[in-house]
Amino acid sequence: MESKKPWIVAGRTDGFGARMCAILNAMALAKLADMEFKFSWLAPKDAPFLSEFDKNLENGQVLIPFANLPLKDELFEKSFIEKYGVEDSYVGNVEQIPSYVKAENLARYKIPPFPLEFGWYSLGEMLSYDDMDDERYRELLKDCWNAIEFSTPIQNVMQEAKKQVKKLKKGFVAFHIRSGDIVFGDTWASVVCQKTGFSVYLAVEMARLELEKGSDIVIFSDDLRAGEIFKSIFKKDSKQKANLKQNGVVYCVDDFFRREVYLGYEQSIFEIVFMSCAKKICNGGSSGFSGLAMRIGNIKESVSPDDLWTAQEQANLIEQALSQYDFHPAHKAFAYMKLFLFGVEFKKDIAYLKQCAEYACNLYGTNFYKVLSLNMLLKSGDYAGANALLEQIYPSDRESFFKKVFESIGYGGFFNGIFFESCRVYDVENYPYLVYFAFRVGLFVSQLGEDAKRIPNYYVVLEYLNDYYRIANFLLKAHEMSSVLGGAFYRDFSLS
């Protein structure tokens, strides 16, 4: 470290919005606490964990954040990088200065010892200071944004966005419909980030309320088709508009620029700056992208479905809207996943949860939805249905499916549930694919070693696996299954 001051490093590895929010926070904290601001900017190609998110989907109609992330020298001026940039090894979201600390107490965080050799990492969410006026904090963030030395091409894009937004004379409400990898990807982000993903069905109902107030709306969606569907829903000649008291107009951000003349990351910059000029932002509840727009535009109001309706009311609205609008099946599957999660919250019966999971799986058959559906088939005791689902999966998607199953170990007690439920069945003749599934999962757990501690109640799982008679029974079933499923499967059952 060339400075005696501790560093506050923005080292996020997620999307553009979250990275830039962390940079703004780091710059603000550096000013408030007299630290050195630094940032790292890991390229997606250098992060193996981002490899499954490096391409847009649906023939380019669904934009993925990591596929449209600029390199640091595309985004920033060389002088800014040389002054504040650090090596890519400085990446992390831990050891952060708390978001709730009082501004007057920040100085103590520059006094050693520090949790990290260089100092601290910056967090991405909005900071909260009881002793600092909110307006002053927001102005500080805007000042930090204006102090960033963006590259000349990026500055040109920003200027064009500011020019185009002036066409909306009375202002607008921004709807940020985050879909991307959350709705269209095969990932557990569908659950983990379900407050970031914005159900299009709830977004339609929120748009209806805004239009009745006379607000103009601009749709920002990484599913490029969704915005056009929104516009068609609220057209004056639309049959679906019959009961709408509409005073405002619905636009897509694409009405104000031509995507084909911009690179992917330039499109993101255009949208961020355009969105930052909104009067209000409506989103799913949590988004780094719209959060960045709020910071740089000093937007004080954001609204999510949770601000307007109870969980039960949201579930009712989704159920009513599912058959009304012609959105992509992935949006319908995501809606059923939301209904599934609401159903868990409401303690709905197994039949309801099983139906939601099956609908999602049938509509958009990602491995994630297949795992969810399999879990509910097992919990409901429908072993024939579980066996039939696995029989469909194994011929073409066997290993990618098991990869998704094994990824589930970090998500609560889900892994335990699907493991124990699958071990209830020993009928190789009638359920060979299910018995094979049980053994593959058991084998995976037995080989985890120390990593098994990531599994909730893992001692119970390991005790179960260490039972000699159960292991022997698995081996016996594996031998029997070699004739049922084919010799190639038998190799999977080696415990050596």
C-alpha cells in the first residue's frame, strides 16, 4: 500500500448496477472517513463462476447482465484507472463497514487494526446515517458520480440519454422489469433473487395504477419483448384495456434509442442515465441497476409489490392475470414459482405446491424447475411420477440435472428433504430411475468430506450414510440396476 491511510475498496463481482453502487459508496466513505478509495473490476471471462451467464438468451432477446458488462478500460478513462484501480485479486463482499454506523463515528474505521491487510471492502446497498441529513447523503453520491472519469464513448452515450429524455415533457415513472438470468436462466437465482426479479403480472397491475393517476410510464426490461407486450396491453384499441381508466401513456426505453447502434454495455449506460431522470421507480423490490439510477438521479421514491399489496393479494393478482396476457412461458413459470413460494408461506397443502412446481416445470423445463418438481413429487409420495420424470431427464440431461441437484445443498433444508425422500423407495423393478437418483445423491454426500458441513443437519445425513446396512443395500440395488438401466450406469456406484 503506497498510502498510510486504509483503503476502502469497491470489489463487487456481480452486475453493473451493484458494482457502481459499491464504487459510489466507497467514494463517499473515503470522503467521510478520510480513507483511500480504490476499486477492482473483474472481467466476466476471468471469473469461472460467471461462465454460465456470459451470453444473452433467446437469440439476443433476453439480455444477461454479465454478458453486457464493460471492461474497465471501456468504461473509465485511463487516468481514473491508474489512480484508483487495483488488481483483480481485490474482490469481495465481506469485511465491510456497517451500513448503519453514524457518520460522526466513521473516523474510527481508519484506525488499525483492520480486518483485511488493506482496510475494508465497500458494500453495495444504500448507507444509512442517523446523524446525516438524507438529502446531504444523496447529494454526496451525486457528487461522487460526477467525479468519476468515464471514457469518451461512455460520456457520449450519457449525453444522448439526457437529450432523449427531454422528449417526455411531463416526466415519467420508470418500471424496471428485471428478468434476465433470474427468469430465463437455469439457476437458483430464481429463488434467491426473486425479490430482484419483477413478475410481469404484478408489473401490469402496478402500471394500471400509475396510468390511472395520469403518469406516463417507461418500461426498462432485459426481456426486450416484454416491453412491447406492455405497450400492446395498454393501447387504446386493446381488448384488454376495456376496464382501464387510462390517462397516461406507456413507452419502452427502446422508443428513444436504437439498440443496434450501441454495444451491449453502452445500452446499459443509456438506460441507467435515462432511468435516473424518472420521478419514481417501480421494481421487484431489490435491484442494483435501478438502485444506481436512484442514487445518481436523486430519486427519492421506489415502489415494489410489497409496498402495495400483502403476499396473499399478490398471489391472487398473479392467479387472475396468468391467463390474460401473452408473455413468454418463462415468465409464467416464474409466476408459478412465486405462487409456490407464497404457498409455502401460507402453509398450503402438498397438492397445491406440487401443482405449482409441475406447471413451472412443464412451461419452462429448466433443470432448476425439474428439481423443484421432483422434490414435490417425492414429498407427495408420487413415486411413479418422480420415476417417470427422471426417465425423461436421464437420456439427454442426466449430468446437467445432477449438477443442479448438487448445487441445492446451500439452500436450507431442501437438499436433506430430497435426499431422504428419495431413499424411501427400494423398488428397483418399478422405480429404477428413482433408486438410481437416491444412490447418486447419497454417493455425492459421502464424498463431500469437510464440505458436507454446508448441508443443514449434515451429521444426520452422514450418520445415515455410515449405516453399513443402508450402504450395503445401495450397493445391492446398484448391482440390480445395472441390468435395468444399462451397464454404463453401474460405474457410477463405485465407492472407492
